[in-house]
Amino acid sequence: MRWNARAYDSSFGYVSAQGAPLVELLDPRPGERILDLGCGTGVFTAEIAGRGAEVLGIDGSPAMIEKALSLHPGLDFIVGDGHDFTVAQLYDACFSNAALHWYSRDPDAVIASVRDALQPGGRFVAELGGAGNCSELTAAVSTAWREYGLREPALPWYFPTPAEYASRLEKAGFTVRLLEYFDRPTPLDDCPNGAADWVRVFGASLLEGLPPDLVDPLLRRVNELAAPALRRETGWMADYVRLRFAAVRR
């Protein structure tokens, strides 16, 4: 997927703001070597580095890495796929916020790559979308596509149940120390066009290949379908469900 780094930071800054408690769970320490997997524009990479850790930010989007390098010129960032990245030296911890659900092709390969990058006792601290995440949004998308005679959209995300992801971690050689699963209704403050704006940023791949004159009416229909559940007097909401965990490599 191609990311618009400017839109991601300016219009969807809540992705970074909502992840703040995760850094406290990571508890980065001076001198530690830490990976930030799916680092985006480097917001948390910089915060972790500010605690005295040596951090490497990894993201699959060249646009995100380019923006991260421009915003944080003293930090290290590389383009890399979460499914099969490798590192030259073992790390003390891996941090990931709102990224693991994008690595949908092979979640086990991602976990294995993280394990291989950590020294024994290394921490894996992350938050991702859990089962039921964006269910109203994706239901509206599926219905709109069907009404317009389009093929069922291939959703690009992986939203596991707590039991499923804990099992994957344990089988890969991690001990799960903490796992939280919770609703997080999130205001889409910078989405004047509601669910349609959300789809344009986070579901852009769903629009690829569609006739250009079909996109606007299709997204208007998504808004109509999603509005009863997600539009409030104060504005639009995203029906987020999050899965947060801390695990240790055995």
C-alpha cells in the first residue's frame, strides 16, 4: 500500500497520540537497542530515543521513511518488510504501534522475524487492531461494493482474537506477560467526509482499479451506510478495537 505521509501525520495524528501508553509499557532504558517496527514517520522512534535508547525504525513505505528521516535527521530508519526483515545485531526490545495488522500476508513470519531480531529475554511490546476492529466501517464498505455490483473487496488487514495471537506468540518462542483487548471508539476529528475520508487513507488499496467516476458516489454510499452507527452529534467515530501485549523471547 502507498502511504501519503503528510496526510497520515496531519489528518490522522490520533494514530500516534493513542499509542502513547504503549511507550510506558515498553519502558525503554538508556543504552538499550530497540526496534520500532512499522515506525511510520518516526513519532515513537523519536520518543523512545529520547529515553536514551538506540532505536532503529523500520517501515515498508519509502514515503514514510523519507518523511521520518527529514523529521528526525539524527535517528536511524530503513525501509523493510515486517514479514522478513533481518538485523545485523540482536536487539533488547521490539516496539510496534498500529502496524502489525497491516502485515496480513503471514503473521507468523512477522513474529518469527521479531523473535530472530531479539536476544533471549528480549521484549516484544505492541498494539494492533483486534477482532472486531472497524467492523461497522468494513461492513459499510462491503455492502456499498455489493450494491454497486463490485467484487467483494479484499480487506488488507489482519485483526486477530486475543487467543489466536497469544497462541502465535507462544508457538514462536515467546512468553506472553500481558495481553489486553479493549474497545477504543476514536473521534475522526479531521475527517469532514467521515467514513469516506477514512477509506481514502486507510483503505486506499480498495479503490485501486475502480473507474474514477465511481469512487465518489461509492464512498458517499459508504457514509450513508456507516452513519447510523458511527456519526454522532459531535462528529464521526471509528469503531476501533485494540489488542495490546507484552511478551518476552524465551
